[in-house]
Amino acid sequence: MGACLTLLGVSETNSFTSRVGGQHEMRRVLFAGTVLVGSDHLASAAGCRFNRASFRLSNLNEWVNRSPYRWSSAGPVETLELLDLPTLRATIPGCEITLDRTAVSHHGHLTESGFTSHEVIELRLDEPQLLDELEHRFIRPLEQLLTLATGSSCTAFDVQVGNDNGNGDIGSWPLATYTVRRRSTDMAQQNRPRIRQHMRLGMNSSSYPPNIDFDEFIPRWISLQAQLSTVCDLIFSLRSGSSGYLQQQMFAIASALEGMHRGLSPQYETKSADERARNAEVLEAVQAGRPEHHDWLRSTIAYAHRKSYAFRIRELLDQTDHIMAEVVGNETKWTQQLREIRDGIGHVLPAQDDKTVEQMIAMLYSARLFAELVLLRQLGLSAAQCRSSLSRQWELGNVREYVKKGYPAWFAEPGSIPT
């Protein structure tokens, strides 16, 4: 029996007609955004709700860094043992996440026998979710975590979804499962994997800390990612293979840094009691002396409590112990340049055209590194751990060279961050 295909997000991309033997024939070309491959068809898109999912992630095997194999030898006999590794678990709102090592054996008669093993993440949701919602809320944050940990784009592949069998056995995989297909490359990892020694953080490597505990670290990341959801989308989009024009990337990361500070410091988004009292006093005085200006002034000072872009960047630099000073030389001028580029692109100012390609690349790479540094610090890594982690693949040094090429004067007289 062949597989059944359920097509989602179908749209017509072309159509043409023909006449053959007096008969009129119309043909349409359709595009399916998602194909679910399973043993039966799903009745409707609204019915595509699932409470179970399994998938693999780029670099996941290397990030977890545990082997299920053990070799031994006794005389002429060599033995390969397949170990039963423990299941790792983490609980987040609405979902239990498990990480398991699976193995597939193959036995050849004369030439080849062995095992293939890899890490698999499973999601057990409290309530069934639409496929898009499931991917957005639960799979996307884990993709972004691996991207942050490795410094390279990590995506989910070999995604399967289904629903509990209803027998109360949460350990058994649903009988009716569907493989999610969107492109020819979504069943295997495409890029060469990173080794654990080159990652910023991971598991099971005492020589290359920090090593995280799965059950504690995953909820911490999920909470931070939910707090900065759209900001994380902007940051990690720059690690993808299709991140757009240079100016587009620059505007995205400059905006993401502002949004990051807003998300991490919500106390600045509302007026304090002193600020409300000040505004009321000023408006009362204007109403008494120049009432014709009252409405204009009220709208002008309504958001005067909001912090400036430069203030937000300075606070983030403070929170990361000014590690970026080693990368950009003069943090004050770097902050000013970041603000000018953001404003220049956003408002299409002529001065923006004066930037060279080397300068734009220097600002892009340094701003992206800064955003990821802020995330690492928010996850609890110390300044020393961040400096060590970002030096394994010479990230700090490489970005520093880009900045020195674009702005050599910043390293002649390093500046300090003004109060």
C-alpha cells in the first residue's frame, strides 16, 4: 500500500488550456506549502492538530556529545556494545520535551554489519496544536537555541507528527504518524556538523565548558526566547542562508538590539510617578499661559519617558561587562555609528550612502556578535565564560579585524561609555 499525501497551503501558480479533437481541456499547476506523508489522509486543514512530534536538529548529536557505543577486545575477539543511554527530560509550559538516543542496526551476510545512531527530540503537548503553531511555539525556539550554541544555522529535519493512541501509554509512539515535507532537503542534515570543541556551550565536555543540564537549561532558554520572540527571529535570521541585502541585515540587527533592551527592561516603557507629575505640571503651566500650545505639547511629551537608542545600547554594553570594547575599540563611537546607520536606513537619509562596504560589514558582524553575547549573558554565562566560548572559533578576533579594517581610528584612542 502506498503512502497517502495530505496537501496544506495549496495555491495555484499557473494554468493553461488546450483543444484536442474538438475537446476543451484546462490544466492547473498547484503548489503545496506543506505535504504530510502518512498511512491515511487528513480530512481538513483545521483537523491537522497534533499533540506529539519528533524531530532531529542540525548539530544536535555533537551538541549533546554522548556515544552509545563501547568497544572491547579479548584476544582475537572484538566486541561492540550498544549502550542504553538515559532519556533526558525538560518541562516547559504546555509541553514535555524528551531527548533520546535511537539506534538502527543493519546486518549484512558477508560484507557489512553495524549500527546508525542519532539523538531525537520528542514533544508531548498538553493540548493538540495546529502544525504551524506547534512548529512556531515549540520547534522554532529549539532551532534558535542550537544556532546560538553553535554559532551556525541549525534547523529541524525528519519532522514527524501524530496524536496519542488514547491508551494512556505516553511512552508509545502514535500508530498514525505523518512526516512533514516541504523541500527535498528536509530529511537529513545539510551542512557539515560542528564539533563540540568549537561550540559556545553544550553538554558532556569537561574540557570545553560551559556544560549545561538539559532539564534546567531548556526551560530557562524557552522563557527567555518567549520574552524576546520576534527579536530572536531577527537575530537568528542573519545566520540563515537567505538573509537578504546587506542594508536589510544591518537594519534588522540594529532594530533587534533596541527591541532586545525593550524586552529585557520593560520598566522603561511606562511612566514613573515623578514623570507623570512632571508632565501634568508642565501641561498645567502651558494651559494657563499659552493654551493654544497645550494639545501639541501633550502629544509631544507623551512618550518623553522612552529611552533613547544610545541609552539602550549603553545599558546592554554594561550588562555584558564591556566585552565588546575588545572587539570595536571605542564603544562610544561604535554606539553612535550603530544609531546613525539604523536611522539612516530607516529614514533613507543621504548620509547613509557614505558608508563603505567594509564599514557596513564591520557593523553588521559586530552588532550580530553583540546580540548573541547579550543572550549568552542572559542565560547565565559569566563574562569569562563568554569570552572563552567566543574565542574557540576566533569569533572575537575575527570580528575585531573586520572592525579595524572599517574603522581603524577607533583603536587608536579607545573611548569609554558615558554616563
